[in-house]
Amino acid sequence: QLQLQESGPGLVKPSETLSLTCTVSGASISSSSYYWGWIRQPPGKGLAWIGSVYYSGSTYYNPSLQSRVTVSLDTSKNQFSLKLSSVTAADTAVYYCARANSGSYWGYYYMDVWGKGTTVTVSS
Amino acid sequence: DIQMTQSPSTLSASVGDRVTITCRASQSISSWLAWYQQKSGKAPKLLIYKASSLESGVPSRFSGSGSGTEFTLTISSLQPDDSATYYCQQYNSYTWTFGQGTKVEIK
């Protein structure tokens, strides 16, 4: 059964870089059928997509975060990661990783499996 | 960017009621829309993809419809377990966007 698990520091200082890892079990992140993505949810607010990575390493980012975000793969560990630089209190959120599936329609991806999420607080 | 707008933001209904949530896209997204259910403190759960395809294991009282710019999620007979926030999400392009969410409360 496919499972995703986020991990990383729960507290990050302002201006530093937030780094999270998503460990995937039950499927290979090297599959050409999926993208792997990050989504966040500030306290009391809605969901916001951050960025996604394909098995080839190609990436897409939310334009509002693009200058600060890097999403990458580590196929040897079956993990993918998120780095968000120059964080502020506005980056405090629950961060989710998810698999994006195209089903029978290659090129169009919806998020069908999610991790449980990890809370990251930005504070000095 | 494609903007997604949901209405209403909150709704309150009784068990057994038929409930409809609307999601509008700022430009045509064909049928590339998903619906998610999020219960308090939990990760979102996929309900519907490609506007009207029911994810495996999701109760049949949930249904989706629409294409282009206007979409609906319908719960045919509201159950106590359906108390949650529901989000639409477009995946017409490789930059994905969510609606702001609709909170469904049980009277």
C-alpha cells in the first residue's frame, strides 16, 4: 500500500531555509506515471500548491513562491524534498507531500495519495 | 494563473439533505477538476477527479459534474460523517490551484 511520510524540522528561524523530505513506500518515485508534489496549509486557511517534480527531474512551481522554492528527487532513497529559502512567519503552515496521478489521461495530474502532513513554525 | 472560486464558503444542512457546492474557474479547464474532502486535523482525501469520476472507495452519495468553467460537487443525502471542508482543484496546467474551500456543517 502506498504511503507518504513527511519529515523535517518543526521549527525554522526567520530568513533561514526550510527543508522537508517525503519518504515514499509502496511505489517507486521513478515511475513515469506520476508527479510528486508539495502543498501547504497555513493555520486556519486553505490549501496552496507549492511545487511538483517528475521522475525525470523536471519541476513546476507556484509562481508566487518560485524564486524561493526547490523541489528535487532522491531516487536512491525513494524520497523527494522541498527547500524554501528566506522564510518568514507567513511560511508557517502544515506541509503535505502528495502523489499526483494522471490515471488514463497522460499530462493531467490530480493528487490521489497524501501524506499526513507536518507542521512547520517559523519563529526566532 | 487560473483562479478557482468556490461558493458558498460555509453551509449548514441537516442529515439527509441534498447539498451542492459550486466551483468556478477563471478560464476554461475542460474537465480537469478534482474535489477533496478535509476533516479537521487530517490530510485531504480525493473524492472526485476529472470532474465526475468517483475515486475508488468513495461513497456513491458523492457526485461531481460540470466542464469548462463551472463545476458542482453534490452530496445526495448528507451524513454526519460528511462534516468537513471541501476543496476543488484545477489541473488543466502544470501549475495547480485550489479553491478557497467550503465548510459543510451538520445542523
